[in-house]
Amino acid sequence: MPLIRIGELSLQLNRKAIKNLHISVLPPDGRVRVSAPEHMTDTAIRMAVVSRIPWIKKQQREFASQPRQSERALVSGECHYFRGKRYRLNVMERAGRHEVKVAGGRIHLFVNPGTSVENRALVLTEFYRTQLKAHIEKLVTDWQCRIGVEAADWNIKKMKTKWGSCNTRAKRIWLNLELAKKPPECVEYILVHELVHLLERNHNERFRAHMDKLMPNWRERRDLLNKLPLAFENWLY
């Protein structure tokens, strides 16, 4: 992806078969990515970016001030998050089935003796996936009825730069696995956000009007989500 510079800003430019220019400020360090229509001139792109510089810098400041977790080693005593709360990890080695239990202010990770860090991480990840999927299943039918839409499919995966995404043509929704660590109200906000894209593809006034009607406090939920600690990741994109 080519890089361009506008003043102090370095931007990744991606020309795509789209109608409108879109600017993204990406975690964890506020890198800027511009997706532009194939026919748009360099001058027009630069003018559009210049007009959004105050917004871009605001997003970068927020990323810079956002707390970060250090790299996880999956050992007892570490802090891990689940449903918006912080827990101490308690690793217990035993023969038998790997499992995770949350009790007494701790996340108890039961693994076989000698289980590697990578496999401990897989056990915890599968726990997060199962819990998040169960949570979404309790919400999605009700919200589809309230919004008047129906997704053809929804699923969960690790995502580097988004909390969720919606393919409006295929009516397919993806939700970020990291949401398992966030408060339930934030998870619900992201689900509603993506479902509303089945009514309106763009983040325009019509989209915001739908959100205001369906979830009047969606901005507070969004702001809470954006203030929470980011997981440690080797961010590559």
C-alpha cells in the first residue's frame, strides 16, 4: 500500500472501487489509512485529508492516551479482562480436560501439566469466543426485530482495526473477539451499529438518526468502549 505525506502526516493510500473517500485512524499508534475511489485525483485526496486533519489529530491523541496491556504470558497473577471487569488469572495444572472458570474475582485456567503458553492462550481464547457467541445469541434476534432487518449470517473473529464490520451486500456481520473482554453495553452497541448498516451503509445523518432512535445513549457506549484498555497485539495491517 503506497505511502503519501501531507505536512507531518504519513498516510497509507488505498485506491478501491468505491464511491466515497474514507479516512481511518488505526490502533494502536494512530496510523492513518485513506481509502479513495479509483478515479479521484491526488489533489482531491489531499484536499479531503487536509480538511479532516483536526479530526485525525484528535483520534491520534486518544490512541496515545489509551491504556495498554503488556504482553500476556498466561501465568498466575496476571490481569485479564472479561465482560468489562478485571480479573487475576489463576493457572492450575491438572490432568484432564482444559477449561476456564470465572469465580471469586479470578479467571481459573485449568490445563494439563506442561501446557505451552501458546496452548494456554488457545484455551482462554476459545473461552472468550464461546462466551461472546452466547451473549450475542441472546441479543441478535430481539435487535433484528426492533430494527426490522435480518442478517444472513454473523460470526466472531479476531480483528485488528475494527470492533465490527458489515458486508451490506451479503448481509454478513463480523464481530471482534476482543469484545468478550468489554462491558455488555459496549457489545450491544457494536451489534446494533452493525445491524443498522443493513438500513444505511454509510456513517451519515441517516445512520446517526437510526442510532439515536434505537439506542439514544449509543455515543456514551461508544466513548466508554474507546477509553478501555487495548489488548497487547503485534499490530500488523
